[in-house]
Amino acid sequence: LDAIKTDLSREKLRSRTPDLWRYRELLPLTALSTRVSLNESLSPLVACEELARTTKIRKLFIKDESVLPTGSFKSRGMAVALSMAREAEITKAAMPTAGNAGSAFAAYAREAGIDAYVFMPADAPHWNQQDVMESGGRLFLVDGLITDCGRIVAEGEAHIAWFNMATLREPYRLEGKKTMGLELAEQLGWTLPDVIIYPTGGGTGLIGMWKAFEEMDALGWIPQGQRPRMVAVQSAGCCPIVRAWESRSDFCAPFDNAHTMASGLRVPYTAGDFLILDILRRSNGAAVAVEERLIPSWMTLGQTTTGLSIGPESATCIGALIRLRETGWLKADERVVIFNCGADRSKSNPDPINVPIIDPNRAIDWDRLLNR
């Protein structure tokens, strides 16, 4: 960071192309020539005046990640992770996913020339399954949750030489997600909001943003010591972070019978639990679980007041905003940012993909599975 501080300034960024790679000195690539890109433009920071009035907040913004190449914030992490995988001459990679990450992984792996093996719950959104197939990825559906998929991917490393791209099993997806924090500060004139409300499954984005704030502080790009209060939002149908927060634990217990229409939040356990909880405490933030049955109404509220395509994960943040205002935790004069991590694709629901479904409770015949 000391070297970067000498070579890169906020002013120098102004002349650069408005994309993720404008922050290249803060990203891990050795050279831009190895980058894997699908044209990751800056995502807009939208002032939401009508929604602000409805929720009784003076200044409310939504950072709309749905405009990124694969329709969600997962493009950021996969752009950097697959760039580094190509730089490391990896030829095969696998990952468990609840949905959107699989879409992005398959698309960026194809661009990188890397074979992608994607393990996804069988009841994950059909459009995410279709994305993987259309991008040329190998799709494997599992009769279980993302944790079951993760266990299978880890087991498969002994049978096929793939690299495990699971959340926080490698460092570079987090580096890509870090750019959300960099962009946000730049769009707000190199300041940070009072509060960030973020839908939290694996939590890589929340961890990455906090890393970005630390780095910008060290570079002198933001007011020293300024940090937003971070709010992690989950559905009551799957809220391991919230339970750990409420019990003042440093770690999460696996969440039994996880269910939610917000597939990106159906993560019953995350390896980054202690990092997320530490950030919430250090920022004087909070963890909030909202009612599953109200997610569709919050999607409608967000879409009708902003004109944006609000996915169910981000709709939970609108519910959390309403609750935090009602309790007084959020003050009316605070500047609040919600992340819309992905678009609402529920109106485009293709037929299920016809592939065999893996039973996670039975031994896997790997030769048969991989050669089918």
C-alpha cells in the first residue's frame, strides 16, 4: 500500500475507463494481459427518493449490481478469481453454488478457457441452471443444500485435479468483491455512508468491502477512521449469522432446515462467519433476520418506487431498513446504502434442466459421474 500510495492517486483514477479494472493496482493480477473480462462496468449508485420517503430515511441509495455482465455482483469476484486462475495455469475448477455464483463462474471460466464443474442444489433457480449449461459448464445437481454441494466438491478433488473455487477457499473472489467498496467511496466523493445494508449468504462481499475501507484509509483516500455501520441481512428461514450475533458467539452453528425463496441467502453455514461477525461488532453494526413471507411485497415495493429490478435477496434489505427505522436503530437523517446484488429473474423461469440428481448421502461413483 505504501508503494501504491506513491504511484496512484484519486485524481489519476478520473481519466481511467469506468470499469472494475480502474483499481488494478489494488487487485492481485501480475499484468492486465492475463485478465478475464466480460466488460465489468461500474454499477450505478441510484438515489431512491420515493423509497426514502416511504421508509422515512432522508438519503437512501441503492447500488445496483444487476447491471453487471452476468446479472449479479458475482461477476466481480469471478472476474478476478478466474483471471488469477488463468495466471496460475489452472485448467479445471469446481465450485458449489446456490445460483448466481454458478452463472458467473461458468461464464468467466469459458472466457478463461478453464473447464468449469458446477454443483448446485437441485431446487436452485432454473435460470441459474440454464446459465451454466449455456456457458458450457458441467452442471451437477444435488438433492440437498449448498453445504452438501461444497462437501462433494471437496471430495472430488481426490478424483479429478480441479481447483476448489468455493467461497473463501481461495482469496481472489474476495478481492473482486472489494471493488464494490472502492466504487461506492468514489461515487460518494470519497466519503462513506453512515450505514450499509447488505444481504448476507457467504458474506464475501461484506468482508471484501471492509477490506477496501481499510485500504482506502491507509491510502488517505477517505477520512481517517470513517466506517459505515454494517448490517448483515438474512431471511428468518436461514439466518445462522443472525443467531450467532444474537448469542454473541464468534462462530455460527449450522442452520437446520434452511429454506428461503432468496436462494443466495440459503447458506446454512459459511467459512467466513467469524470475519463477518467481527466486522459487525467493529462497525457497531447489526445482523437482522426478516420474515420470509414478506419478501415478495418488499420486492414489489422496491421495484415500484425505484424502477429497478430488485431480487429477493436485496428485498430483504428493504425489510430490514423498515424494521431498523421502526426500532430507532436507524435515524431519519442518516445516509444509507442498500446493495441490489442481483436482478429479479423470476418472470423468466425456464424448464428444469434434465440432468441426473446426486444423492449426497450415498457414495459417489466418480468415474460414472464425470464420464456421463
